[in-house]
Amino acid sequence: MEMPKIYLPLGTLKKISVADVLSDSNSRQYLMSFGFDLDELKTSIATVGIINPPILRQNEGGKIEIVTGYRRLRAASELHIEQVTSRVFLHNELAPDQALLVALYENLSIRTFNIIEKALVLRNLSRFYGKEEIIRTYMPLLGLPKRDEVYRQYLEMEKTLSEPIKEALANGKIQMKTAEILLEVDDNSREIISHFGSALNLNINQWHQFVDLTVDLMNIENRPASEVLEEIDINLLKPASTISNLPQQANAVLNFLKSKRHPRATAFQKQIRKKLGKMKLPEGARIVFPYYAEEPEYRLEVSFKDGPSLRERLLKIANDPMLHSIRLPLIEAISVGQTGEIPGK
């Protein structure tokens, strides 16, 4: 499909009140900025001013709408600049669908959209264009595959997710696949999970584990997030707990959820660690075991300076009397159920 051509007139240069425009929520009809940092832009404006004037549209009711330059206006506001010279178009000079495309193409020419901004773009496009046209023509511009399920997922994220979760997505603190799992749960559970995870200051991988494990347990145990996570509060994070700092708390919470979700795997790890702990491994050597006993072999890692030192360390490992007690990972895992060591049993 051939892209529509927009012949933008010069408009009228006017000084507008920054506070008045930003205070009117209806002025953000074409907004496609989210989760941005204004520091560099503020430094630029403070040094050389606003080089590229914002583009504004005066609608049929006389209200001013921001077409481009929302971040410039926000930065100007934080710098206590009261008025900014802008290009203002009357409603009959710039139609709403044209204004949206002006905003889209200006943004595409200067930056890359984050996940939430792409969702905002698709939402705005849906006001003027059909789903098939958006998927075929505009999703490739955003770096998105031309698939119906992707289109629906992005619209659902923009509509459903809370501001803190959107912020985390936009800033790369949680992954897209984590957000997909959050979309599966009810609003209340989603907020509880988000609040709990934020309090632990989880990194991006921990966030995914936390959400994945919590939602799995909700489904398996048929309990809401409030009950699943209340159990953690009672067992791990109560005032008498010896776990003091956030990294320790995060690891403790994830380990607790893993033990609940995968009790046999947790017991298998405990059993193997106990056996390996009795071995007298030489310095620079360690045995790595499969997390869920899903692989048929362990892995030995040895660091050494030269051939003789390697031989010495390998001989020490080979002659360790505890070596004979370590069986195939699967055999160790099967034996867990016979030892009564499954957590929570």
C-alpha cells in the first residue's frame, strides 16, 4: 500500500502558554511518548533553546492539541519557561488523521519507540484506521510482525496494565514475556504481584521468575495472588526474620516459590548439595548438576596452571571416597520421593 502524502502548510508561529497546554489532558490526543528521561533535553533547551518548535492543532472547539513536541513542552515546564513559540494549525488546515501521521513520522525520524510507546501508537492509529490496514502498513514501521495476535496483545497492554508496570516495561526492567503472563491474571492479583515485586527491587530475570512462579502457583493451588504471597510474608519477611537486605530477601522469596512450585527438584538439589558438600574437592574444582535432573550427566569444572597440576587435581577427585555415592541425576531425583525430603511434605 502506498503511504498517504501529507502536504503540511507553514502554520502560524505563536507563543503559547506551556502550563495551559500541558494542564489540559484533552491536548494529548496524539501522544506517543512514555517512560522518557528529560535530562538531556533540558540541558539542550537551557543551552540553545527549542530549535524545532512544537506543532500544535487548534480543534473545532478552539482547544489546543499537541501534535508533536510533548517532551519539549514538558522539559520547558520543568525549566520554568512560561511560553514557547510553536507552529499552530487550525482544524481545517490539519485534519486529525493527518496530525497523527505527522506525529508518527516525526518521531520515527528521530528515535526508536519503546514497547509502551508502540502500544500507544497502535491505539491512536485504531481511531482512524482498520485493523488490517494497521497490521499491514504501520506495524512494520514499528518493528512489529504483521500478526493479528501481536496487534491485539499490544492494545491489551496499553488498556490493561497499570502505570508502574508500563514504566517497568518501557524502561526495560521487565520483559515482554513477563508482561504477557501478567495479562493472564485479574486486575487485583496483577497489582499485588507488581507491588510485591517492586518492593523487592528485582532485576529483569528475577522479575520473570517471580511472576512466572507466582502465577503458576495461583493456577495450581487455585488461590489468588494475595494468599500465595501472604504465605511468603508469614514465612520469610516477618519482623523476626534474619533476612535483612533486599538481595537476600529477593533470593529467599524466589527459592521459596521454587520449592513450592517444584518440590522434587528442590529436594533433589538439597540432596545433591549435601553429598557434594562431603567431597573434598581441590581448589579450583567444582561439580555442576542439572537443576531439574533433566540432563543425564553432571559437569566437572577444573582450573589449573599446567599439566601436572591438572593431573594432581583430577587424581584427588577420582580418589575421593564420596564419589561412589553420587548416582545418575535421574536416580537421585527418583530417590527423593523415598527419603521423605520433599519440602512441605
